[in-house]
Amino acid sequence: MPHDLPSDPADHRASRPRRVLGPAILFLLPALLFLAVFLLYPAAYSVVRSLYDASGARFVGFDNYAHMFTDDRTLTAIRNTGIWVLVAPALVTGLGLVFAVLTEHVRWATAFRVLLFMPMAISLFASGIVFRLVYDENPGRGVVNAAMVSVHDAFSTPSEYPGAAPREAFLLPDTTLGGFSGTHTHEPGRVVELPMVGVRPDDLPEQASPASVPEPADPFDNAVRGVVWLDVDLDGDPGVLDDGEYGMPRMTVQAVQDGRVVASTTTGDDGRFTLPRTPPGEYTIHLAADNFTEPFRGLTWLGPTLVTPVLISSWVWIMTGFAVTFIAAGLTAIPRDALEAARVDGATEWQVFRKVTIPLLGPLLLVVFVTLTINVLKIFDLVFVIAPGSVQSDAGVIALRMWQVSFGAGGDQGLGSALVVLLMVLVLPIMYFNIRRFRRERP
Amino acid sequence: MTTPAKKSPSVVEVSVTGAPRRGTAARLVGALGSGALRLLLITVALLWMVPLMGLLLVSLRSGADNTNSGWWTVLLKPTELTLANYQGLVQDGVVLRSFLNTVYISVPSTVLVVGIGAMAAYALVWLDFPGRDWIMVAVVGLLVLPVQAALIPISRLYGALGVFGSITGAILFHVAFGLPFAVFLLRDFFVGIPRDLLEAARMDGAREWRIFRKVVLPVSRPALASLAVFQFLWVWNDMLVALVLTSPDSAPLTVALRSDLRQFGTNVDVLASGALLSMLVPLLVFFVFQRHFVQGAFATSPR
């Protein structure tokens, strides 16, 4: 580290040779030219340009700024940038601190930190593609949804017959209970035939066997019998159980009385069911909604509502390694004596962390936080790559919006420049912070 | 806590009766804790690895396989692995040219930033002239100026000068925006160079340029390497500047691959292998120059 080398600023100022302008200009000229042409002039130009209209011909005063805060997409971008700034740097600084502390005494800490650091070396474009894949909505491609689906299906069996429906003459969709309810009422002892459509014969469960109408139950049993089968149109009559038609196994059938489920059972391999001990009186047959729910396919991560959290998570993946490494370096610089002294005084490890480590790390954490904030304000590629075209307006941030407005269709460089000025205003406090720090620490 | 026991041998002797049991319990808790800690860290490490794994495996499977099943299934069916996507990529003229463009843009801008930045930092540290401190303050301030600020003005300027869409234009832009960081990082290092080293050369009558070349640059190699690594990666990974300032003929990889984004679902194989190709060089640089990279990252803000 350069700081370790002996140097006394005061000393070397006193005896510095006064060579004045000549060589200094030659050494500095290229850099100053670049900075003037590519940084200072554009910054000034942007301020002026933001006061003119799209074509740059007409002076419009602050119209572009007014437009900026009334245009929906631009307003969304400003709001999203706000969310980013509030959430992302704090999150990464916190994670960095946690991982730095946790790995402090782990033997493979270096390997761990290198692994976390690696994403910072690759382009945001490539990281974007990585996360576009990770969060792909299709559980056959996106690993997050694949994991969610397998966890979900482990706890609740996926329904057997999504898309299936009974013939309307027998059962109709039930708006209160979900699923389907009978059009007629029955009394115990009856046999109920429930023809279903909407499932391809090949999609029936393997154990399904040919269906047949059961014998009516003994009237004293109070049981209701019936059959649920796949009513194939081709050979037979609709609504009639023909030879060679298959039962639908594991269908949940219920008896409903006065809007309440009073009995419930599931069908066998041949589609037959028996509802035992049905209370006397009239009731309707109900096929539970569970039978027909579409399978769980995970979440639409890249949709309008979740896209910003998803984007932030991918940025966390990229930047956490930086914070960890930075903070870990700070941790090793904390004098052991300070920690030991606190421990000898009987402080618990948590107290040592809270009362000694954190205050000593404070300035460093602030620097990490500020650096991350600058990074967040400039985010462009991530949103550009991860958010699908249709969601980009919901995911937009100022840096992206500025590009779209200025260089996209119907380019409005007046509004674009106003957005640039907004960005510059946002980095101004950071600029001030850095300069003050710089002047204080290097007299 | 067991720390007092470690502090002095006398404490251990005094607490011989009570301490061992507590020690065992504490050790047990400690072992459980470190087991949980290890588990947590391994989980985190996996979380960090799986996304890249996914990209790698997708790039190594055919488009049809990627449509039919998730990349993780290849772990059970390793026969699906193929280099076909990469063969396609290498034969693709556009990809190859944009790869070369990326090299043509990042190498010169790295060399220029290091050279020009070192000269400026030398003047700011070792020469005295009016306004020196103000220039340094300006450099620190410009460190955080967003690239966006220059896109509109510079694209207009380039249009007027006729360099719009050229590789040179992209290089100059990157050099300019790399300079504040370069000057900042190198100044920090130059300040630490022992003055005697320079004084000795001056006694011998060496001119400033000679001192700079023969004394300062050689001893600053670590700092120059950090800067070079960082600048190189920054330019290599850039997308925004290239998006605005390059034409199809001069576009780097990131911009060339961008057109494939629109049909994301159907051509993940092309995109994944392309993204991996673009990552190859940065990852190589990262692992070879890791120390310099970390040093460079540390210098990204005033401390």
C-alpha cells in the first residue's frame, strides 16, 4: 500500500523545487484537455441544453423540468431511482458487514470473498443475461421458479385435472364454492353420473380404468354412489357412459346441503365414488375446485410489480463482494487491543461488535455506502437487459430513461438534458462529501 | 465466555473445578455455531455460483434442449453437453468482429489513460505551480460525474467533427472518463514515493521527463497495474457509451449481442454463449491480476 511508505507532506512541501509552469503545463495538458472537452464542457452544455426544446431551436425555460415531473414514464423512473438509492446501497453495505464479520475467522475466507467478488469483474450486460435466465418465468428455464414449483408441489399435490369441466347439463361452475355444482338436487340412495370433458384421454392418470355405473346403495345406508368419467364424444353419445370410456381417479366429490359441504370422498380408479352417511334431505353434488386448479408455475418475476426487487437482487449479487472485501480489510485494521480491552471488561461478543467494532468501522462503512450510491445512480445496463421490453417502462431508472428519451424513438434531447441535470444534482452531495474528505485528509 | 481463561494461567488454576464443564458446553455451542456458520456460508457461496453455473450450462446445450428442459437437468444427462453454440459463435462474422472491436477499444484506451493519467498525477504531486490544489479538487469532483452527462454533447460534437461511430471516438470518450480515477489513484501512490529518489535524479541533472520515465514509472508499477486492470475492465464491460457512440461496424460485443435480446426465449443458447464469450477475458484478467483488481476497486472512492 502506498500509505505505508514514509512521506511527510509538510516536509516535502517545504523543499519542493519551484519549477513553475513550463513542465507542469506539458505534463498536465493532455489530461486537462480531455477533462475540459469530455467532462466540463458537456456538463455545462447539458445545463444550457435542458432549457431548450426537443429540436434545440426554441428556448423553453423550465418546461423540460415541468415535463419531467408530469410525464408518467419519467416519473416512474425517478421513483424507481429513489427506491434503488434507499434500498440497494444500505442492503449491500449491511450484507457486506455481515459476511465480512462472519468470515473473519474462517479458514477459507479468501476463497469465499473471491467468489463473491468475481461478479464485479464481468459486464453488467452479461450479469443481466445471467439473471434474465435465473428469473425466467418458465419453470423449465428459470431456476428460481423451478425451485419454487418443486417446493410448492412437495407440500401440496398438484391438481390432477386442470382445464377439465363437466358437461353443462349435469354440473355448472359454482361461483361461491369454486369448482362445479350439480344442476339438480338429489336424495340419498341415488346414483349420480358425472360426465366430464376437457381432458385428453392420453392425459388421464395411468391407473384410470374403464368406468361403469355403480349399483345404487342400500337406501338405509344414506350413501350416494356415482361415477365420474371422461365422456369421449367420438363414438358414443354425449352424456351417456359408453363402453370403453374411462373413469377419472382421485377426483374430490362432495355433497352440499344449504351451501355447506356435508360429505366428501374421492373417486376410485374406475371413477366410481360412494359418499357415505349423507344426511337425509336434498343435497347437490359438488366437484371441489382443487380438482381443476391450474398447476403452480411460480411467480412472474420479470413482470411490472416484481421487476425492481429482482433487479436490486441481481445488483446485490454483483456488488456484495466489493463491500465484503472492503469491510474485511477495515476489520483487520481494527486494533486488537481495543477489542481485547472490551472483552476483559466483560463485554459479550455482541456488545464488542456493537460498541467497539461498528464505531471504529463507521467512516469506512460510510465510504462504502457512498461509493455504492454513486454506482446505483448510474445503473443502466442491468435494467436494460433484465427487464423485458414490455416492462422497461415499469422498471425504468433515470439513467435508462435519459437514454431512451434522448436516443430512442422521437429523441427529445431537451428532456434528456434535463434528466442529466437531475442526475448531476443527485451526485452533487456525494461530490461535496468526497471533496471535503479529500481536503481534510490530505492537507 | 471462555476468554478470561486464556488471559492468564492463574485463572485456569483457580477455576479448575467449575470451568471444565462450562468449557465443554461452550465448546459444544461453539462447534454447533461454527457448523451452522459453515452451512450458511456454503449456502451463500452456492447462491453466488448457481447463476453463473446456469449461464455456463445453458451455453453448452443446444437450443432445442434448452427449450425442452431446464439447464440443471444436464447434470443427470451430461451427454447433452455440446460446443455447437460456440462453433456457431466463432463462425458468426458479426460476433467475431465485435469481439475484435472490443479489444481495439479497450486496449488503446487503457494505455492512454495510464500514460496521460500518470503524467498528470506526476505534475500534481511533484511539480509546484499555481492552481495545483484546485485542479486536484476538480479531479476529485469529476470522479463522480455520470457518463450520461456527456452522451448528448459528445455525440453532437462527434457528428460535427465526422468521427461519430468510429472506434477512435469511443476510445477518446473512455480515456476522458477514466482520467479522474486514474489521476486520483496514481496521485495517492506518487505521494508515497520517497522524495530522495527524485532528488537524487534531479541532482544528476535529469529533466522532468526523464525522472518521470526512469524513476517514477518503474517504482509505480503496482499502482499502474491496478489502474490498467480497472480501466481495461471498465471499458471492456461498457455498454452505454458504445450504444450511443459506435456504429454497427465499430460496435463492441455488448452492443452487438444486444439485438439478440429481443427474442430472449428462443435464442438463449446464442445469448448465453455470447455473454460467456464476453466474460472470458474479464474473468481471466480478474483471476490473473486479482490483487491489482482489488487494489483498484479500493481506490474507487476517496478514503
